Amino acid sequence: MTAKVIAHSVSEHGKEIITFELVYPRMVHSELMTHRLFSRNAASSRAIPIDKLINLVKTDCAKPVEWGLNQAGMQAKGVHKYPEICDFAWRVASRLAIVSAKMLQKLGLHKQICNRVIEPFQFIKTIVTATELDNFFWLRDHKDADPTIRKLALEMWEAKEQSIPMFLSHGEYHLPYVGSEFVSGGMHIKYYLDENTKKGISLKDAIKVSTSCCAQVSYRVLDDSLEKATKIYDQLVGMSPVHASPFEHVATPMKWPHIQDDHWSELSAGEHIDSNGDIWSGNFKGWTQYRQQIPNNVCWDYMKGVL
């Protein structure tokens, strides 16, 4: 289980945004998904080849952090005194699941079916971007939380505490998987892909690479070349419906993160105001999601056509 900060930024108004690359047992993925202020993209059982997932389970079987004893309620009572036996039983279950997956595979069924059988024993890779983390840590770094997701929360907290955010102004972008540094005496930002050469690329291309890499997590293979990024970017925006979630991880600070009397007319698409007067773009506070700039990034009239 790992948590790595791949982008961390702070606006001139002091509002932070952070992107994590997480690897954790898939058994607690549904619990992470309940946190609706997170933008996320995750490895998909529908995208990864069956044999590849089977080999991953064989070599690195995901399991609970601790073997809690049964009692009424949602929390375990203590832990089993023979954890090695519990571990053996769990691995037997994983091998039986693999046998079932292979049987389904031989019947000619698609990976979106076969791979489901072994999901409890998989690790999953997920990209998470958020401006609001307090509620997540409040709920998950708690003695009553599932020990496995609590371990993940602790890993995320430690990674966040060791990270130093990059200062960005309106029009400059938070870009996961793209290198960046200030040049010209701190007046401009250079974006690059290669950490060794630091050859500069345009902001437009940097956005394409960032969104492409966030999308590629669905099949666990990362190609950050500009050629691949352009191809995936064009596919994402050209699809019907548009596959817009990877664009959420890219964001720029708002000019006005808190509403003022003379700025009501300046609200952009996808922005709304809470009871405190703070401005949100989708699920981000104080940062404008790039997704909101993508035409048809959400459907509002499907039921009109149906009815």
C-alpha cells in the first residue's frame, strides 16, 4: 500500500490542491469512492487483460491489514492469534478465485466478467485530486474505520506532510505527471516531461499530457509521450459521450475564490457558491477545474429525449 504526491499546488489566496497516486487493496475501493469531494480515476477490471491481473494476484495478493475477530457491529474485536493461518486461508481463496476466472475465460467471456471474480485479491491504482481533505482524514484516520483504509489514510497524511506545494497564480496550472519550474526570475513557468533534459513544452501540450496520464491509470500502463498524449486527449474529447473525468485533475486558481458584490457576473460554467460565499468549480473550492472548459463534459437533457 502506497501513497505518493504527484502534484501539490497553492494559490495566491492560500488555497491548496493536491494529487495523490495511490495503490491499495481493492477491497476498500468502495469506501474511498464515498468521498465525493475527490476527483479520481482508477485502474479498471474492464481494461486490464485477464492473464495480467491473474499474474498480479499470484505475485502480490492484496489482503486485509489485520485479521479482526468477529462480533456484532462494524468493528472487529481484537485480532486472531494465528495470523499466518488466516493468511494461508486467504491465499487459498485467491487461488480458487483464479481457477474460477480461468474457467470463465475458457468459456470465451470478456475480461469485464472474468476479472470481477478476483477483485477482492487485487491491488488497485487510483489517482485522487482534491482541495478538501479534512473530512476524509476525520473519518478514515479513526479507530472505528476499517483498518485497511485507515492505513491508506495514514500513508496519504504522511505523504502530504512531506510535500511542499508550488505557488500558482490564475492562468497557471496544477498538472499531475508534468514537471514544472519557474524560469526568468520567477516570472514564467516552464513545463517539461523529461526530468533529465527538462526540455520545455507548451502549456497546451502539458495539459494534454497530464489529462492523458490520468486517463491511462485505468489500464495501469503509463506513456507520457506527447504523441500518445495527443492521441488519448483527442479520443477523450471526441467520444460521445465525452469521457471527462481525467480533465478534473488539471486546475487553475480562481481570480476570486470568495464572492464579492461586483463579481457575480464573472462566475464561469460549472461554478457555484456555498453559504459561506466560497466559490466552487465542480468539487473543487477556489480552483477552476479544466473539465469545466470541455464542451459537453456533462449531459443535462438525456431524459428529455427519452420522455
